[in-house]
Amino acid sequence: MNWTTHAGPPSVHALGLAAAGTALLCAAAILPLDAPPLSLLACPFRSATGWPCLTCGCTHAFAAFVRLRPLTALEANPLGAALALLCAVHSVWTALRLFGLRLAPASFSATPRIRAAAAALLLANWAFVALHGPR
Amino acid sequence: MCGKPLVVPEQASAASTSFAGDVPAGAPALEPGTPWERRVELGSWRAWRDTVVEALFEPGRLFQDARIDRGAAQARFAVVTVTVFWIAGQMLERFLLRPWTQRAVAGIAVRGQFGSVVQKLMQIESDNSPRTAALMALLTPVVVLVTLYVNAAVTHLFAVLLGQNKRGFAATFTACAYAFAPLVLFAIPGCGAPIAVVWAAILTGIGLKHTHRIGPGGAAATVIAPYVLVC
């Protein structure tokens, strides 16, 4: 299976997603977690039920990731750590494509098996956050 | 001539899972384009006005006409529309309605369980310096662009998970970009923002139905699932 494919310069959406990913990582690096605006973020699901939602802890995961503390990021929320890594990889790869790299990630079809596996991973992530995340 | 039936294969890559791609090269565009996508012939002001009016009152027609290979134009429409009206709303609220809203928010803070949060919000909003206004004007388009792409990415992720991704990320992005049109209501302080957000979510569903050519149930599930699972 080929993980990469030959491609031209990055598309508009590749650039837009890279810009958004870079902005999120920069915000995680600059903004303190214990001051507004990040300290104002409250999860309505947790407020209503007492249980964390699927993405509770993602802000802490991003903050830990950009401070090069991958284990802390994974502990805060594995999905958040994976998303932060994805943002970083996509941003760097898109920048390289802007400067002449002619390889892009290969597209793949989301078969029912892949979708079921992704849903199971999300469920496992939620269970991890519910059991080990901050209460 | 040869007697065999003509079989035209589907574009295999169109429904594949890629966040980075526009429409596959060479794919024919059958849609005429929204007024905003035809702004060269219509003029920018008329194109913008017609697009917003269609998005608000005839969304089915707008999304049927939308071309999914016009990502840059669609991003520009969303960023310009939301930025202008969001800044207008903030200015209106900041300079004209501040005493009234502060009294209302203080009342909520005394009654509700989010008193400390509301007090912090009031402290931030009480800064009326020119530096804050300039910072707000500079950061708003960036925040809108990031929100647009994060919204489209999350929606597309759920479209993929629920098996509703038929035409790729570009189709999801088209729906999300034009669904930002009701955010013109951000210019109305108070009730404008909540109405705009709900209207935008409904428009996203209508947009997904047309751009991905899926059923109304699948489109509704794709829009509602992130609100339920990802707060």
C-alpha cells in the first residue's frame, strides 16, 4: 500500500487547514491555561452530567504538546494529542509542498470496517478520559 | 457503433477520504455557481447581497447552484461576511449598549451558577482602549478563518464516520462556508448570536444534503453529532 502519492502544489483547502492548524498550535503556545479566554471555556456536557465529553482535556493536550510534553498531552486526552500531532505534521508537510516537495498523503476510502474501527477508537478515548482525566 | 453499452466510470477519488484536496482535476462542473461565484459578471456588492438573501431564504437553490471547486471564493465570502458583521456588533455593543448589557449580565451573575465566569467576561469587555479595538479588528478575520476550517474539518470527520462523505472535503467546506451567512445577525447585540448559530447549523445540514447529494437524515445526523459528542 502506498502512503504517499505524487501531487502538485497544495490546494486551497490544504493551505487553509494548515493555517488553521498552525493558528491553533500558536494559540496553545501563547495563551495561558489559567487566564481568560481559555479559563472561560467550560464544557456544557460536563456541567450537565458531571462526566467529561469526548474532547474534554483537548486544550490541555494541545498546550502540553506544544511544550514538548507528549506524555502529559496523551494523559490529558489521547485524541487531543493525536490532533495536535496531525496539525503539526500537516502544517510542516504543506510548507514543504509550497517549497517544492511533490508528495502528498494518499487518499483512502473509508470502508465500513475503517469507520467502525474509528468509532471504537473514539469510544476508547472517551472511556480513557472519563476514567483517567481530570474530574 | 460497436454495439456495447456506454459505461462511464464514477470518479473514484471524489468520495475518498482526503482533507487536503479540492475537486479532482478534470472533473466537470455542472453547477452554474452561486451569485458570489459569479461576482465578476454580477458585481461584488450585488453578488454578496444575492448570496446572503439566497442563503437565508432559499438555501436549497443556493446549495444546488454552488460549485465545490470554488473553495477560495467561498472562504472569502464567509470571512468577509462574518468579520464585518461581527465587528459591527461588537462596536455597537461596546459603545452604545454597554450600560444596559452590564446591568443585565450583572443580574445573571447574581442569580446563576456561572457568576465568576460572567464577572471575568465583564472585566475583559470593559476594556475600551483603541489598542483593544485595533487588536479586535485584526484578529477577527483570523478567528473566523480558523473557525470556518475547524468547523468544516469536524463536520467532515463525522460525515466520514457516518458514511455520508460522497464528494470529498470540498463539498463539506462549501456547505459550511455558505452556512456562515446567517452570522450577519452577529450585528444584533444580545439575541443575534444565538439565533445566528442555530440558523447556521440548520443551513449546514441543508448544504450537506445538496453538496454531498445525501439524504436529509444523514445530513441532519452529520450536523447534530458533533454538537452532542464534541462540546
